Amino acid sequence: MICPSRTTIAPAVSNPEPGEEGLTMKEAIRVLQGMRGMNLIGADVVELMPSLDSPNSMTAQNATRIAFELICLLADGVGREGSAG
């Protein structure tokens, strides 16, 4: 999910998409939150290059926010499954 982000908010990705404007963090979070209620069975955050993420670790901070939203989606699904049985 970091890869389709704008290089201005995620400069430390291993394979940025050339010629693409990308998503803002607000747009990326809305996409993830819009997945609530879906049967999500797994997620990951890839293409983060810590060696390029200086001096402010902006990409890592944004990746952390995306990972948090993914964990919330997964936990929400587990909660629904547990209450149904």
C-alpha cells in the first residue's frame, strides 16, 4: 500500500510508480476504512526502504498508520466472527 502513495508523503519506497500521482494519506486511509465489513484474511506493508527514509522517517510513520488501519480491519473481522458463533 505504500507504493501507490505519493512520493511527497512516502519518499522511501523501493519501487515508486513512475508517472503516477499516487494517493494522499487521507485517500489511502479512506480506501482502507471503506473496506470495513469485508472478509479480509491477511495484509502486509511492503516496499519500505528505511535507508532512504531520512531525516524525518516520514515513510515509516505513514506505513505505521497504514499498518494500524490494516490491523483494525483484521481485528474487526475477528470480532464479527467470534460474536456470530
